[in-house]
Amino acid sequence: MKLFRRRHPVVAGLPVLALLIGTAGCSSADDSASAAVPSPGAKVAALCRSLDKVLPAKVDGLSRRDPTPASALTAGWGDPAIILRCGVPRPAEMSDPEADGVEVNGVGWLLQKQKDGSFRFTSTLRRAYVEVSIPAGRAGDGMAPLVDLAPAIKKAVPAGVAD
């Protein structure tokens, strides 16, 4: 007696396999930095997109390596990354007359040292607030990234008060 095994095509298996392969390829195992994308109004977002187009390829000698999720409102350099976010809200500390501030090549910055030893700088007196976070390991010469970023900020984000 002959027994016939009936083979059923595995049609659903191929799309599932392709989905699993695609998902694995998109996992965050590549150690890229992440940054919360700001959500400014239309005028500020347009300034930020203009800034993104003129940002330098290198900051403090580090090559550009943008964080995830990809956005024209964020940029990054190096690993651990120096992160720039454009269109952030005005920090409350800007109202404090005792707050630390610096001016670097014509761009004013609010300086905030973080608990982990990193620094956050937020541009002042510009039509969009630009935030630059410098990791603790790179904080030795905290001004070098600001020197590299100043020309682009002056070009794309006019002086004034943010909307």
C-alpha cells in the first residue's frame, strides 16, 4: 500500500520570514545615538531645516553621525555623540539672572552642567533655540564644538527672539 503525503505550500511562511529578516536589519544593535526630535512651530522648523543644510561635516574633529530617528531637526557627531537639536523649547533657566552663559564666535549660549558630567548648551537671542549636548567624555574642551557650529548657526538662525 502506497501512502502519499500531501505537501501544503507554505505561502504564509515566506512573508513572515522576510518580515523577520527586515526587522532584524532595522534593530538598534548598531549603537547609534538617539535624540528626541523637537516639535517647533512652522517658522522655527523652517529655520532648523536651513540650519541642517549648512551644518559642518565635522565638529571637534568628529564626523557627522546623525542620531535616530532621522530628522532635519537633529544632528550628531562622533561616538559618544555630540548631539544638536534645533527648535527646542526655551529653557526655564534662561530667566535666571545667575545662570551661566558664554559667547562663542558671536553666538550666545546658556551653559548647563548635567549630573552625569555632560554639558548642555542652548543658544540665546536667536529666532530658534539650538541645543548642543556634549557627553562627559568630551567635556574637556566644551567650547570646541561650539566654535565649529557657530558659523552655521549665525548663517541659518537669525538673531532675535524665538517665536
